[in-house]
Amino acid sequence: MKACYRAVGILHFYTLTTLSEDEYDGKMDSNGQKIDPYRLKCWTLKVGSSVVDAAAMVDIHIARNFIRCDIVAFEDFHKCNGDKVKVILEGRLKSETKKYVVNDGDIILDFYYHKSPEI
């Protein structure tokens, strides 16, 4: 599968979001285990695309008002057992600007952008 994506010049990146109270609070999975409060979503993007292009996939307002984002490589996230705090404490988190080119497997933990004033 990866070879096919590489052949057509596509990569995967991920976003990590926190579930809302309603989605998370006390819920159990099919095995009776408490669910994780995070949701990892996979996106596809053309190889060589910037982080602003990735932001546009998620939400055009984020892309238009982009400041920076926090990124961790998938392998580093896995080594930290998916623990966002451990990622930060071990120095695996990178803060990137508009010029950053997204790598296959990058996880974008947070987008920072100018919030538009509500009308």
C-alpha cells in the first residue's frame, strides 16, 4: 500500500483531537475498557506540501490564519505510547512555521492560528 502511495506522490499525516465530554465521559469500548480521550484522524496529502496545505485539508480558516503548529513523528508518538505529555517531556515535539514540508506519518497535535472576531 505504501509503495502505491509513493508511486503517485501521496503521503499520510494525522491530526490528534481531544474528544468532547459527551463523547468521552465514562464511555467504554466493545471490550469493556475505558476509551482513550483522543482521536487520531488520517489525512492524505501530495508529497512536498507545506503544513499550510495540511491545515487547509482540516479547515480553510486555519490555513488562512495559520501561525504555527506542533508536530511529532508517528514513530516518536508510538515510542511514547501515545502520551502527549511524554512526547513533550522527552523533547520529541517540534514547533513548525508555514514553510515546513509535511513528512509521511507526521502527527499534527495543535494548530495555532489567528481567530477571526465573531460578527
